[in-house]
Amino acid sequence: MASPRRKFSASFKAKVALAAMKKEGTPSELACRFGIHATQVAQWQVQLEKSAPAVFSDERKRAEPDPTQREAELLAALQKAEAELDWLKKKAVS
């Protein structure tokens, strides 16, 4: 019977990836030290390299919609729902 799949925390992955980035050893040495496969070390290192710039960018702030725009969208949806409700009330009475 196969053993259950192990799940690693984000902090553990970051620690391993940072160790790989600092060249504290070869991927094989790091894999032995942390008890994982060498390929996993390399994958986490690449993932860290790709996502590290996003940590220091303002993209997260820009991704949030403008509150006034969101309010306008919600108001339009509310008006549409009210119009449909009025139409259904007229049809139900007929």
C-alpha cells in the first residue's frame, strides 16, 4: 500500500528554496538534509525565482478594483434585478 502524499508548509518550501538560492549545498545535499527529493528542491527554487519580484511590486494594490467602480457595478446589478422583479410582478398579476 502506498504511503499518503506528504504536504509541506509554505515556510518550509521557502526555507528550502532560499537555501538552494544561497548555494548552501548541491540540490542532492539539500535534499538529504531536508528529507525531500532533489527535483523538488530545484522546482521550489525556480518557483521562488519567478515569484520573488511579485513580493516587492505594487501589483497587488493595482489589482484591487476601484471602490467607486465596484459601487457602480453593484448599483447597476441592483437596478437590473429590481426591473426584472417588477416585470415578474406584472406578469404574475396578469
